[in-house]
Amino acid sequence: MTDLSAPVMGADGVIATLITPYIEHTTVGCDMATALIHLRRAAAAISADMGSASQA
């Protein structure tokens, strides 16, 4: 098992971290690199929302 993480950014810097476990199986739904891409996209979407809210 490997923990994958990505920062959630706000207007003033890091405000949270998304962490998800990645468990490699013999029948993989997606590889670790793909899982990390999805996690980073989610963190970027939340960061965009937080940056907009912080600057309102």
C-alpha cells in the first residue's frame, strides 16, 4: 500500500491535503500514476474553488 497525496491550495498557500491509499492488486483498475493524476486533478479543482472563495 502506498499513500498518494496532493496539496489543496488557497489564496494564501496550502490549506489542506488530499490523501488516498493506493493498493496494487493483480487486477488493477488503474495504475499508481493514473491514480495520482486523478488525485491531483481533484486537488486542483478544490484549490480553484478555494482561491475564488478566498478572493471574494
